Amino acid sequence: MPAHRDGFEAIESRWRSLSPTVLQGTREQSFDNHCQLIAAVLDLMRDIAERSQLHRDSACPFGFVEIVWHLLPDTAEAIGQTRAIGTGIAAAGRSLSTERIKLGYLLTRIRNAAERLESGIARTPSAMAGAEFRHSFGEVRQRIDSLVGDIEQQLLASERPAIDPAGFFEHATQTLNGVFDLYDRAEAAANRELQTRLAGAARLGRQSLATLLLGVTTAAAGILPLAL
């Protein structure tokens, strides 16, 4: 839509300015630039969903729309940031107070999002979030809880943590991939529901047109003898 063109162009412009210099700045600068870029992408996703009226007059329940275009992307971004900070701490074998504060904030953000996801999925009709989807979310929730527990016990409990950086990165990546997979499933479910409603509306429109034409034909047949 024209209303979103500025948002897309701003993201493209930011990426063009960042990509040539991505390896030249400090780790902190790279992290902050990444967060700003992804935040712009997430804001645009939510804006598109709202302007497309997915939040109202939609076949999808409001809670499910929040799951697909708000909570799952936000959870993925928080886990991505956690992976970056946690891997850096594990590789260095020590952590700064600022890093521990950031991790603590991200863990709170991930927990809150996971709780809202669970509540939203519980309220979603089974036609959209069936047994298979709920089972997938259960597995993702277990991975999230496991990752959060590892961070608390192995990264935040000590200023000099002894944790394998490759192992932590893999654990966080598997958790992140689980969230991505759940997003794909949720988006597919929302799309199926919307397409079903659109197909139903199209059939109703054709039936209404056929009824109208039949009524016109019947009326014409009744008027013709009177004219003769």
C-alpha cells in the first residue's frame, strides 16, 4: 500500500547504509544497529496488519492476530538478542553488569510474551489452532523455558560463567527456529481461514446475482403477456 512505502524505503535505506560497514564498528554498535533495524521491520509488520483491518472485521480472532503479527515476531527478536549477548558472554568467559541487566530485561520480555502466547492460543478456536498447533506450541514453550533456565543458571549466576559458546548458540538457535516454525504454522492457519471466508463470500455473491437475474426474468415473463 502507498501508506507503507515510506516504511519499506526507510528499512532499505538503513540496510544500504549498514551493510558496507557492518564489520567495521564495535560489537556494541553492531548490536544496537541490528536492534534498530529489526525494530523498524517489526513496527512495519504491525502497522500493515492494523491498516489491513486484520484487527477488526476479520475472520481471525483478535487474539490470534496478536499472536501472528505481534507476539511471535517479538518473541523471536528477544530470543535473537539473547542469543547474541549470551554467546558473547560465553565466548569471553565473563560478563559486564550492563550485559547482565540487558539479559535480565530480555528474559522478562520473553517470559511475558510466552505467557501471553499461551493465553491467546488457549482462547483461539480449535478450527484455527488445532491439536497439532497446540502441541507444537507446547514444544516451543518447553524450549523457551529450558533456554531461560540455562541463562539464569549458567550466565547470570556468575560474573565468570563457564559455558560452551557453541553449545549455547545452538540451544538458542533451536529455540528460535521453533518460534519461526510456529509463526509459519500460525500464518498458514490465518491465511486458510481468510481464504475460506473469501470463497464463501464469493459463492454468496454469485448466488445473489443468480437470484436477482431469476427474479428479473420471472418479472419480465409476467409483464410480457400484459403488454401483448
